[in-house]
Amino acid sequence: MSKKMQSDSGSNTFASAPPPTHTNLDGDVAQIDREEAISMVDNLSFFDQFSVFEKRRMIAFFTSFRSYKANSEIIREGMTDTSFFILINGEVQVIKGEAVIVEFSSGEFFGEMAFLINEARTSSVRSKGEVLALRLDPKLTDKLGPEIREKIQDQFIYKLTDRLVTTIELMSNT
């Protein structure tokens, strides 16, 4: 679930982000047992509409599971990379300039805009603690087949619409 930063008085504010302590943008390839990977994916709402076969096909690409240390930079604003990430475990902060604009926890995804429009990153993403994420790029999704790609796109549409509605509500309350 995403959450916007709020001050003690309840008004919406943006916290300043400290610099990252780790800058391995590729993360480490996580060695995960196949059954454990299936269990993790089964627990995420992102995959609710996926069949068992489709979930197994996605996790067959073990190199797409990445782990990041606490305070690691996962995405850097301005970089050109078309991967998107589904957060399996942990929490991340989305940072614009030096301001933390939103936090995401397990089940959320990020980096989808660069994936969709193939343009430079519009914000940075940093881990709050240790993070495990499923990293997907266009080449990998091409290998997964049209049915899986369509379900991923459906999740993007659903979540981006939800985020837009939340933003509009926040703006109308100010």
C-alpha cells in the first residue's frame, strides 16, 4: 500500500531524503527456491488474475529476483532504464529531487512509467530496509507471451488509475 508523507499536524508534506549508502542499481541476484518463489508471488495481489501456469512461467526466470540492502538506490532519477519492479518484501521511498514523495510496501510496483514510455526516470527509488523485488524489463516480458503481458498491462491501468484518483483527492483537500 502506498502512503504519502504527513506531518504531525496531518497536513501533507514531503520529507527530505538522506543520500543513499548503496548505489548498486542492479541489486544482487536473489537465489530463491522455486516453491518459495511461488509462495511469495501467490501472496501478492498483483498476481491475483494470473493462472498457476503464468505465475510459474514468470518465476522460471530466477535472475529477475533482486535483493537490495537497506538505503540502496534502486532507480536513479534521469537514468534511462526500462525495467519495472514488483516489491516482494520490504519498503521503498520514491524521491523527486531530495524530497520523499511516497512510500511503497510489499505488493506495490514502481518504475512502470519508464517501462511503458521508454523515457528517462522521473524520480529515484530507494530501499528503506532490505528489499526483495521482481525486476521485469521489456525483453523479459516479450518472452513471457501476450497473455501475461496483457495481465501486466491490466495491473498498470488499475494501479495508475487508483494513484490518479488518490492524487486528485489529495489535491482537492488542500
